Amino acid sequence: MAVKRIKKTPGDKSVKTMKLALTTLLSAIILLMTGCEDQNKIQYSGPMEKVTVATGMFELELSGLLWLAKSKEYFRQYGLDVTIHKLPSGAMALQALKRGELDFAAAGEFPFVKQSSDSPELRICASIARYEFFVLVGRKDQGIRKIPDLKGKKVGLMLGTQLVFVLAKYLTFHGVSIQDVGLVDVHIKDVGEALIKGDVDAGVVVFRQLPKIKKELVSNATIWPLQPDDENFYILASRRNLFEKRPQSAERFLRAIHLAESFYHKNPTRAIDAIAGAANIRRDELEMNLPSMRYEFALPMALLITMEDEYRWLNDTQKIAREKVPNLLEFFYFDSMASVHPDGISIIY
């Protein structure tokens, strides 16, 4: 069978020219994007500045963007020699910040709200993670199969923390008052063991403690996620005078964290390795928590709403000596985030 030869038309040259132009344009766009990324990573030409920040030992995974920025040397790219301290809790990091022992502190928003009345000089400049870690576990052999069964039972949790607020909110939603249960003060790292031994009838634990509890209690555990529609936030805070006297330092600090967030979303596997190594935590434990948290560099409106809810509850339960909720916007510093990542701000201020 004869093969029919296709005669080229003058239009073929135009098509080739168009393809070449599109290829050139695409290459230019890629180069431009690469150039923009390189601009973000430009080396700081000024002197190195020492900066200290602390985070809580039990919530190291929530400060992952700090460890990633440290590991990737993003802080150094912006002229910052950053030391990250591990304190027993984020609340203690905030207290050290208040005493002037740190430049920044990473902590949950709840301890920030709780300390706000006594720490009017502290300011939130960013949120670096969202999480919904908390789980309520009840022992079936103690008759706990549904929420009302908790009445009169011993519930282990760490008193004076956001766990009480989260539990109270959940119980109220299901028609049970927190006054109806017997709260037993147990450190959060020990609640699982107390539950397994039967020292408490139920307990509030964090997500990563569940595998061991399930293994030990087998079918004897009733489990309720306490935050099906709520999230908490891990925030970065500093003092007002730092933002006033060293605004460029604060901005460079946040720029490094913004780079870390970008790297995490583009290279999650490598980022997880870097975070685990820098923070000295087991990679499998970090991965276990990832489904119940996410890294996010922002100042979201949901953070402000959550803080207002917590302040009202603390005020109602006599934990804060204020007659009404103050304007919590006064506890935020927006300028650095507005310069570094304005799209990350959804709070109206």
C-alpha cells in the first residue's frame, strides 16, 4: 500500500515558531520563579545577631517549623544565630519570655490567654501550627460506654491546662457538666499509665498515647476525639519592646520560618527527617501526630475566635480577674507578618 506523503504548508513554520515561543516563555517563567525563590534566600549582609527562643518539651512536634528553619540554616541566612531551648512546657516558655530571659517563646494559645492579664507586654506575632491532639478514653469495665456514663467517675487529666477547657466544652455539648465528674490531677505524660492501671476511670490523653492504651486495654476502651470541629494553635510570642526596638530582627526571624513552611510543603519527607533530627524526637512519633496537626505560618481569624472563647471560660471559672473580655487584638503584633506574609493574615485589625 502506498504511503501518502503529507505536503508541508507554510502554516507549519508558524506552528514551530509558536511552540518555540511557548517553550521560551515557560523557561522564562521557571527561571523567574527560581529567581524569586533565590531572592527569598538571599544572604543577609549585616552582622550576626543572637536570638533565643524556647518551646515546650511535650509539644516539640508543634514547633517543627522552628527546628526546620534551624536545621536548614534559614535563620543564619537572615543574620540570626538562633538558640532553641526546651522547657517543660510552653507555659513556662511564656513565663521565661515575660522575665526577659528569651526573645521569643513558642506555646499554645491557651497558656498565652491564661497569662495575658498578668503579662500585658506580651504579643503574638504568628501561629506556626494547628492541632487537635486531645482524646477522651473511658474504661468499659467501669461502665463507661457513652458520655453520660462519666458522671461520678474519676477522670484523669492535667489540671490548670487547656485540657480542662477542652473537656468542659465537649461535655457541655453532650449535656454533661464538668462538675458532674471527678477530676483527678495527673500529668499529661502519666494519664495513659493511670488509665491502664485503673487508677482513673477515664482520662484525657494526646493522640500519640493512643496506640499503647489500645494495646493494653484492647476492647476495654471507649474513645472519643475531643476536638471534632475545633483546633488549637501553637503561637510565637515576644515582648512589645522587642517589636518596638528591633522590628527588623523580628521580621527576619519570621522570614526564616516562612521559608521553612515553604520547604515543608514542597519536601515533606525531607522536612520530617530534618525536624526529627534537629528536635531529637523519634521520626515515627512525629509521623504519628501529623494526621492530627498541620504546620501553618499565619495569623488566622480562627485563632482570635478561639482565644476569645477561652478568655470567657477562664473569666467565668474565676481563672482570670476581669469583668469582661478585653480587646484581644491588643495582644497581637501584625507588622512583621504583614511584611513577610500578608496573605497569611485573616484577622481583621
